[in-house]
Amino acid sequence: MKAPPRLQALIDEGLIDGVQRQLMSGKEAMVFVVRCGDETRCAKVYKEATHRSFRQAVDYTENRKVKNSRQARAMAKGTRFGKQAQEAAWQSAEVDALYRLAAAGVRVPHPYNFHEGVLLMELVADADGEAAPRLNDVAFTPEQALQHHATLLQEVVRMLCAGVVHGDLSEFNILLAADGPVIIDLPQAVDAAGNNHAQRMLLRDVDNLRAFFSAFAPTLRSTAYGAEIWDLYQRGLLHVDTPLTGHYERRAGAVDLGAVLREIDDARAEEAARRLRLQASA
């Protein structure tokens, strides 16, 4: 196929040799299958403008550092240059998270390059060498569901041990590769220690996994892995090989009413977003 202008720049730079086909198009980016010598990879082309709500942007970007003081001031003022800088920072967050998590051994696509708003990375493939499907497009036996759920919990733990919370983990951004699930889409990843919303996001990520896989393995419905994982993390007891039970007894203490109300609002927003995604994929 004819290369889009953003990918033609990579061809001119010698980073890719050609574009084979478009793989998907989302609200934030378009993904293409590209050829790099003898290898097939994918190129994520970020769109010029995304459709994130202001509150989501604030929650996800809290405590993210911008080294350039001029950019930081422009972002705070909301100028045109500031919005461009904010968009660039959002894209760079995914690139940084991918490299950080890949180095920690997390099952994410291997990143190769980031050039002019295009992320070049590994093509996650199924057993036939084709682009791997999303979990949402696959049905599982109870045994398979339990196995994949356990694998993904281990990846959530490995991410948290690396100081990262995905922030938007669900069956829509996990691919089923030939050797198991692979986590994708990380522009909203947050720093576990530096973001006040990290706990809520981690709990939501794990709850999304439970909700999806419990449709195939109902025994998962009564588990509380998210609370258990975060409690171990807060107490400095979480390691990549820490055994999990799925049980957690909440400790007595003062109730943070504001946090409870935020969780209710986020649950409602997540359910609305889930329904929209289901309608779009139907």
C-alpha cells in the first residue's frame, strides 16, 4: 500500500522499507504493519489530536516531569505550543514506559524506535504468524481463563515492582500472542510512587481482569487480588515472585470519603467506556 506521509518519513530515513497494511485505527493512533528488512514490525502513528477528557489527563499526568521549563510554563497556560508539548509528552510517556517495562521483563511489545510521532515496535503475532487478536475477540475454557488471568496478574506485579501502573488495563488492550498475553497501549501509564491516583488505577486494572476472565471462570469473582497486591506493595513486601492468595482483609481505619466518591465516579465512567467499546467492537 502507499505509505502515509508520517510513515514515508521513516522510509526516507531508512528506518522501515515499506508499509504492508493498516492494522487498526483508534481514537489516539493508527497502527500499520511495516517491513524492516526481513522482519515484520508495526508502526503506531499517533494522531495530531486525541479525545481525552480533562480529568483523565490530569489524573494520568499528575507528577510527570517536563525538563524544559518553557514547555512546562506553556503547558500550564494551555497555549497552542503548550498543547503541542503536552501531546508530545503524552506520546513520550508510552515510549518511556515500554522501554522501562521491557527492560524489567514485562510482556510488552519490544520497542525499536520513536521518530516524529511514530513508535516502531514489535508486531505481536499468533501461532500462524498473523497479528495477534485482542482478548476481547477470543473465547476461553475455564482452565485457559485461569491460566491467562494468573499470567497477567504476574505481569501487573512485575510492572508495579518496576514502579509502573498501566492505568487502563482491560481485555481491549491485551493481545493473545502465540506464547500468551502481551500488554499494549501505555500512554496513560503512571508512576506508582509519584501519582496519587496510582492505587485506584491499579485496583481498577485488576478488577477489569477479574471481570473479564470471571465470565469464563466464575471462581474468580470472589477474589481480591488488587487490594492484596497494593497492600503488599505499600508494606514493601511485593516482589516479582511473591505468592498471591486472592484474599484480603481490609484493615480498620478512617474512611477517605473523597477517595470513595472518586472511585464511584471512575467506576461509572469506566462502565460507560466499556459499553462504548463493546458497541464499537460488535
